[in-house]
Amino acid sequence: MTLNSYLLKSAGVAALGGLLFGFDTAVIAGATAALTKTYSLSPAMLGFTVSSALWGTILGAMFAGAPGDRLGRRDSLRVMAVFYLLSAVGCAVAWNWYALLFFRFIGGLGIGGSSVLGPMYIAEVSPAKWRGRLVGLFQFNVVAGILVAYLSNYLIGLASLGAAEWRWKLGVSAIPAALFLAMLFSIPRSPRWLVARHRRTEEAREVLRLIGEEGVDEELTSIVRSIDVEHGRGHEPLFTRKYARPVFLAIAIGFFNQMLGVNAILYYLNDIFARAGFSKVSGDLQAVAIGLTNLIAVIIAMLLIDRAGRKQLLLIGSVGCAFCLAGVAWVFATNTHPSLLLWLLVGFIAFFSFSQGAVIWVYISEVFPNRVRAKGQSLGSFTHWAMNAVVSGLFPVVASYSHAAPFAFFAVMAVAQFFVVLSFFPETKGISLEEMQSRLRIA
């Protein structure tokens, strides 16, 4: 079968949640200095301001499954779009620091929820032949959103808006959020959800026909049969002895994903450049270069991940990240060669996006058997977002004492990741999920 416009539109609209996800997580980088001045923030208060969205993200990711099952993936995404819209408008008009924290928290709920619901919806409307590439649209949109956020910060910075500049930077995402909400009314419900929740098989059959599924009746029968089997198995706990190794792998990859400091660097990018002596506009422009590097590296990794393998990418990325992070620590420790800072950070982002950035969500989904995969995915996601909140909250506090210390710590974590991956991570390339289950000795 070939891709048709209805399928592309359905997957593309759901993937817009990823664009807002990336935009809203990165846009704060262009506003940290202004927020510090406006609200007289200490380093600890700035860290809490940045991480306030991430605590919302953790809750959004943890609890998105319930409304996703009850209301449906599409309708729950509409709720996330409303959260995005409220957050953008609220941050733009925030009347005090507490209002800003509240609206950033609301935005975090949208980010966390869409990170669960968006890929789930795309997977459930996509024929098996195209599922991997279409779900990949979500991750592509996340890094595209980061680039758009940095470009938006740069362009708004050129407009000389004065004290209101940070409000425009945080509020401009209301435009794509409103577009996301409107377009969600033009796509169908997930056929799997229609069958699972209400046995609306005729409506599910029509959706399968519209997306171009070959053998609609056979596919519908397969969906009904698989759901009947899942219901028959009941619920199985994740934290049992037989799942110890995949649980360790999910926690480890989520932990190291953030302990290398990638999101702390993305969130505080302008502050990092300012400490090295760059102007605000120059810092905004260099952030664009880093966002573009992020996007290009993810594209290259997605082309290679099934050839080189997940473990190989992680090992290469660990070495490259360690070298670049150690270089950044050296620049700040010696107060020399600030011109190298951009190239070291570009190198770090390239190595990270080529490895961890591309591998994490794929790897977590591969090491758990079918019956606990959703729980395992949630565990890995929770670890990722929780560590993100902790590292991002502490970064400005530690950096206020030593600009070099955070990067030295991140470099050490990159070295540790190399040896953990080398010693404990199995290669999953070209291995069926059933065979992987056998290799991990899961009964």
C-alpha cells in the first residue's frame, strides 16, 4: 500500500504535539536573564522557575494514560492542546512570579501528556508497514520545535521590544497551540480505541478504510482478537524478579539521558553563552546553530539506527559527549578560548542527538515484552522527566559557584554511561521482540 493524504494528515496533526513539546521546553532559554531581572530571582529561584514546567511534565506523563483510555487518544490530545494554549497566554500576561510558575506548570502537563498520547495515537492509526516512520514524525517534530524556539527567540530579540520581550518569547507559542487544537477536530479517533472501549467496529472499519489499510476486514478481526487476548491476561505487575533486567535498562537509559546535562544545557543556553562573554543577540543566534545541529544529527541517527545498532550509537555518543563536555569545563575553568565554546556545544549536541536522543524511546520499547511494555515505557519516561527536573533545577545553583563544575560532572557521567552500556546493554538491532524476551530470560 501507499501513503494517502488522510493517513498523513492524521499522523501529522498528532505529531504537532511534538512540535509544541520541543518549542515549550526550549523557549525558556531566551527568557532566563529577563526573568531573573524582572522577578529578582536567585539562582535557586531561577532553577525552580525553569523546572516548574518539568514537574507538570512528570505528572502529565504519569496520568495521561487514564484519560487516553477513557476519552480516547484524539480527544485527550485536545485537552493537551488547551493546556498548551492556556500556558502560552498565561505566561505572556503573568502578573507575578507565582502566576508564571502556575502557567508553566500547566504547559508541563500538556508536554507530558502529549509525549504519551501523540505517539500512541499515531501508532494506532498507522498500518504496520508505515508505523515506524510515521511515529518517528513525533520525535522529528520535537527537535524541530527546539530549533523553531531558538529561531523565534532570535527574531523576537531583533525587534527591540524592551521589558516585554520575554512575554512575547513565551507567548508566541499560542499561535501553533491554537492551530493544533483546531486541526485535532479534523482527524478520526483511533480504530483500536473504538474497538477496545465501545466495540464500535463499524466506525473502526471506516477509519481503517480511510487511512488506506489493505484487507480492512482482516485487520479489524486482528484488532478484535488481540484486544480479547489482552483483556484475558489481566494486569501483570512490572516490578517482579523476571523483569529486573529490562527495568534496570529502562531506568539506566532514562537516568543517563539527563545526567549528561542535555536539557539543562538547552534550557540555560543563553546564560551559558552570556557567562562566556557573548551578547544577548549573539547568544540567541548561536542557539539557533545548536538547534539546527540537533535536528540534523537526529535525522542522520534515524537513518543509521537499524544499520549500526542501538548499542553502537550509544557507545560512540558517550565518547564524543565526554570529550566535548570536558572541553566546555576546561573553557570555563581556565577562562580562555571562549570562541571554542560554540563548537564544543555544537559537538556535544551532535553526539548526544546521534546517540541518546535517537535511541532512548526506541530502546525502551524493545526490551519489554508486550504484556508490560506500556508500564515499562512509562517507567523509562518517568525516570527521564524526573532526572530532567532535578538536573535543570540544580544547574543554576551549582553554576553560580563554579561555571565549570556542572560540565565536569556531565563529562564524568558520559564516561560512566560508556562502561554501563558496554557491560550491561544488549544489542536489539535486527532482533524480534520475542527473541529479545528470550535473550533477557523473561519467561
